[in-house]
Amino acid sequence: MKEYIDTPILEQPKQHSLQSQSIQNSGFELIKDCTNVSKALAEFCAKNQHTTLQNIDFRLQNLRFFLSEENPAREPKPPLSNALKPTPKFADILALLESSDKDFTSSEGTTKIELSQAQLDALISSPLYDSAYFSISQVCDMRVFPRVLEPLFALEIDSFKVDICFDEAFCIVEDKGFIEDFYEQVKSVLALGGVMLTCKNEVEQNLGLILESIAKNPAKKKEIFCLLKAKKYVPSKQARFRFVPQETWEASNGKAPQNAVFGVREGEQIAFLYKPILGNAGRNLFGEYETPNSIEAQKLITTRQEYIDSSDTAEAIIYTAKKEGFIRIENGEFKFFQIPSGALNTRNTPPLLAGGHIDLEISCYDIAEDAIGAGVWCEVGSLKTRGCIAENTRIKAHTLIVQGSTHKSAHIKAYAAQIRTHKGKLECTHCAIENLDNGEVIAQNAKILRANGAKIATDTATIHELKSNNVVFFAKSCVIGQNKGGQNEMIFCANAGGVFAKWSKKASAYFATQKASISKLAKLAEVWENKQGSATQFLQKMSGFTEYQKQIALKDEAYAARYKEALAQANVSQILQGKIQSLQKQVLATRNQAITSLKTRLKEASLAIKEVWGYDNYVFLAKPDLSALESSQASKKNIQDGNQNGSQKDNALDSSKDLDFGSGFFGSSGLDSDFAKAFTKVNTQNALDSLELKEGQSGEIILDENFKLKSK
């Protein structure tokens, strides 16, 4: 790490008195001769009340670089002389810089010289830059001022390279002043991270290429770009092991349960052991000469089973599964898990994850026994059980057949499910249930023989026998053979069903992101609007100066910096306002399209009941749940009514892709929150319309042209 020996000097401009005021009251403050930007800002915050690193911003000024000899082998000083005789290797650097020992002064036994730009360029382009015979340091002044907006980019900095990524709200304005300010902001953050800005020209060049790439393809804004790399220094890479099935699962679901096993296919490359690589010594991005760490011998992963093959390449050892099954790594060995022939329980079965391609069939002698015991977690492609599913189980399968019952605490997610008696929570696309006994179902299509005390949210539902205390939300159609009980609720609901549940999650994220972007852009526009106004006043004031007065004024560093800023600023705020309005129109158009889509879902919806027996059975028309769209409300400001009906369509909200049961299907389901939202209570007070079913009533109930319930 760097060692910083100089203490920054705080110099306050004459027009401000900051002895007892925070920066919010001062406008800005100049910190001179900083060798450690992070330390200088921390000291500044400590000396200024109510000031933190989160509410200040800064820009660099007067950047200088100094060269000194690193651990020189010194000869005795000549009498009455402050000059130090350099070592032979250091003499090569002096020759490169067309300098001599006379240009150096002695300070605590160290030779030191300030480099001109020409000398700095010559040094950086020379192979001597990556030698260990000198040290280089940077010193700068900083102008500190109140922060108005968080940076719309983030840097990941280490001694080898710097990566940059951008906020969703980041936009490119084709304006010299705007681009220059962005460059200066990036360089300031680099300095805060300790990067030696000898590479500032390279920074600007690379940023220009990155912005050009994003301008040509805005989708690239979501990528991570490499901004800088050390020229010669490369850190060593230690041996690294990747267990791909677990890594892939955890990328979508978080930390895997302890002792979990993961499904693999025959011929699948399941693991990579990357070989260590010794790095190169050289000068890193912090300006320090760094020697890479030594590399450690790699530890091989072994197996006592014949079902793992390995191949050796120049970069890695690749492990391949020779059979299908569930596998894990235990004590440095690959181990396949042999699924028990009988019922599964937590004693004989670890969590079975990522098995979307594996078929599993479990049979019990007695169908009332638990085929899958309490607490078992199972993710497979096809699951067929002759027996029950016990409490606190988590089941995910593309196809599920349960010839038994499910416990009320069981969580199940499937594409197609066939269940004899369901009491738990089920989220699926298609289901056929013989007895739905106090269970909950979110589906696209549901066929149910008998339902009692159930909660159902579906696009289409067919229920042969409806007993008591059922709540049925449907978006398209609901057909009930016999309503034999009381206190049932049939609810026309545009939000019902699996399609909308998935779409709603995407919509919530989309509108929240767009609202945040609009807010950040509005703040950025305000910043530039204020800059523009104050810059105009400043330049008008300067225009009244005589040439002599201007020269005197520009000798003050803070005044000169302000003059440079004022000249660079342009009419950026109007450009940003245009981008904001364009984004607002797009958001509102998407929102209006979504609302229209909700209405369309109900336009031809119908409830058909062949026979009603019992009392207190009601039909409701639920208010559409627009909570997923409410984040866009703030974007209505300054939009003319005539511009609100757009035809833009955001592919991120394309509901046709919502039922993709691909690799993401086996991710965590979040069933509890899904079900709580799906079955929001509807009654005569909060429904748009309602009617009571009379005993003996039959026929069809639809919505008329005014979206009122109507018996047909």
C-alpha cells in the first residue's frame, strides 16, 4: 500500500469565512498540496461540522508529479553540498529525462524533482518506467463543494485494473462542457481510489471510446467496461476451482443449503480447476513497483468412482460427468448421490437441486404414507409419487403427479401438476386436482373436481363441485358445475393468474427503475441549469474587467478554475430536459398500454354456473391492482395530454415470455409473497361491482359495456 508523508494544507478563499461553518454555507473550499485524496477529504470532514464524504463532491486542480530515487545506494555527501549523487541505474533515468543530479534537492535523505509534462511522457513511454529504481508521487489541489447528485457511474479499482459501470440514469450529452465535466469527475474518483493519474490522457481516450460504444448501442450501458490496466505489471493468479452446477444454482438463488447435491447430465462439464499463473513485476496503477506473489501448488479434486472423467489443457483440468445424476464435492472428492429406492426423508436425502433434467418416481406401500418426508427439498424434471408430500417440503418439477395428499405447509412449483388431494401452496401453469381442501393455487389453467375452503387465482378455472368458503379469482373464465355450499366468492379480476403475477414483478422493477432514472436526470438538469445561470453572471462580470484586472483576478487559483468552468459550460440543461421528457413519455405509454391490457383481459370474461345451492354466495368485480404501475405516477409532470397515448412497447414487459420454464424455473419462487398478493381480500366495500347468487340460480354472468356485472 501507499505511504503518504505530506499533510494537505487547507486554504480558504478570501471571499468565504469557514472557521466555524460547514461546507453547505461556504460554497466551496480549496485544499492544497494533497498527496492522499482520501485522507485529505476525511480530515476535511472532521474539521467541518455536519460534513461527511456522502454530502461533498470534489474536483482535482494543479496536478503535479514528483520523482525520487528508491532506496539509493548513497556515497558520502561532499562537504557543503546538498546535492546527492545518484546510483548508476538511476542515472539512466536522469539521462532519459535530460536531467542531472543538480536538478535534485535533498530532503530527509531523498532526491526529488518535479516532472514537466514532457519528462513525464518520456518516462511513461520508456521501459524504465517499470523498473524498481525510482518512486513517483502525485500532488494535487482539490476544490471541495456540496454534493448535489451521486455519480452516475461506479469504479472497481485495484492495483492491476479499473472497471467502470453505469447507472441506468446515465446519459450522454453531446456537449464539450458536459463531457469534460464527466471526465474530471471520473479522474477525481480514480484519485480517491489511489490511482496515479500519470495515465490521465489514457483515461480520457478510453472513456471517449466507451461513450462512443454506448452511443452506437445504448444496450451496452449495462455492461462492465475495462477503463485502465497496468502496462506491464500483472498479478499472479492462484489455482482456482469452479464447481459449475452449484455456481449456476447459487447465481439465481443465493447460498445453497448445506450438503446439497446438484443434478448433472451425462457428458456435462461439471468442474474446472484453473492452473496457477505467475504474474509479471512492474509498476501498478497506484504508481508503485510491485512484485507478484508466488503461486501455490494446485490441489487436485479426486474421485473414487468411475463416473468422472478429466482432461488436461494448458489453462485448466476439466472434469466431465460420465452419467446422469446428483453430485457434490465432499472432502476434496466428487461423490455421486444414490437416490433411495423408497421414501425420501431428511435422514437419507440431502437437498436435491438443479435436477430439471432428471425424472424421479417414489412409491410407498400405503398411499397414506409420506413419499416425500418433512423438510425435504427436491428439484427435478418429472416427479411421480405414490404417497403423500409432508410438511415444510419444497418441490419444484416440470411435471408433477401426486397420488396422495400434500401438507398445508408444502410449497410446490410446477409447469403441470396432477394432485389427488392438495392442501398446500401450488404455483403452476396447468393443474388438475381431485380434492382442493383448504389449499391455495396460482395457475394459468386449473381443473378441479371438488374445492372446499380453497383459494384459487387463475386465468381459466373449471370446478365441478364447489363446496363452502372458497375464493376464486379469475381473469378469463370460470365454469362451476355445482355450487353446493355457502360463503363462496367468485371474483372477476384482471390481475388473476400466473401470467399477470410474473408480469407484475417485471413491471414493478421496470417502473421503479425508470422513476429513479427520471429523478436523477432531473437533479442533473437542475445542476447544469444552475451552472449555466451562474456562469453567465460570472462571465458578464468578467467582461467588465480591464485586461489588467482580468490578469490579476486569474492569478487566484480558485477564480481561474471558476473562469475555466464558466467557459466550458453550455446549454446542457435543455438537452437533459428533453431526455427526461422522452423517458417520461415512454414510461406513460407503457403504463397506459398495461392498463388497456388489464381491461382487455376482462372484456370477454365470464362466469358460468350450472346450479347454485346454498346461501351467501357472491360475485365481485375487483379493482385492478395497479401497484406495479404506480411508480410511474411522478412522471406525469409536464407531459401534455396529447402526448400521453403512445405506442411504444417495452420488451422487458412482454408477457408472452412470462411462462418460460427454462433455466430460471428452478430459482427461488417467493411463494409466500406471491400468494399473499394474489388473494387480497375483496368485499362489497372495495369492489367495483358485486351481486349475490340466489339459490337455484344458473346461467352466465358477464361484464357489460360499462364494466358492470350482468346476468345473461
